[in-house]
Amino acid sequence: MPWNTLATADIEAEILPDEVTALQTIAGSSTILATILTTVLAELQAQILVGGNQIGAAGTIPDQIRGDAIAIARWRWFSSLPNTGLQGESRKAQYDAAQTHIARIRDGKEKVEIPASPQNVAGPSNRVEIVRHGAGPGPESFRGLGQT
């Protein structure tokens, strides 16, 4: 599974046509979605990095969490608008399941695929680095070895 971008059209494709029509009547709705999507993608890449995984280019996510990204962005979009009746229990459950899955990745319990062009990013992660202090054992460490 490759890493790909996620566009507002991908989010809109996951909701019913009647809902898209209703959302288009709300001034600024598409602008709000674009902002939310940009934020969600950046947050997901940060979670992936913290989990000890490599990340792809900005704005891309692995296909294995595409559904999670859509569920999170859709829920935040619907929640940011006046009461439209779109914030149903099933969508809340999808959002919660997506957050649980992303938490597993963030905690290093699940890995994501390596992107074709990994980004060299220094940041917080669950990766373990070993730091050695000093130049190693000195000659005093070996004194008495081999003596009976």
C-alpha cells in the first residue's frame, strides 16, 4: 500500500449526495473542510512519527489509515458546523475507532508501511537510541581476568 494525498473530494465522496448538497448551502463549509483536512493530515503524520515510523511527503498518509483519516476529518467537519443532524452515533463510533487505531500507531504497537520517499525528519519518537558515555572499558577493567 503506498502513501497518497487525501483531498476534500475524497471526504465528500464518503458522504451521501443529499448531505453534500446540504453542506454546500452552509457558507464557508468547503473552506472549513480544507483547513480541517490539512490539520488532520499533519496530526496523523506526527502520530506516525512518534510511533517510530517513517513518514512520507507533507500531506500524504499511508493507504492503510486512509479510512481513519476520512473518519476523523469528517467528524471534525460536521462538528464544526451548526447543528446539521450529520453528527450521528455511527459516525461518532467511526471517529472513536479511528482514534483508537491511530493511538496504537502512536504508541508503537502497530507499524505503518514505509513510504517510497521517506522524509528525513528529526522529532520525538518511540525509537530507542543508545548513547555511550566515555570511550569504553579501560585497561583496569581487565585486571585479574584469566587468573585462577
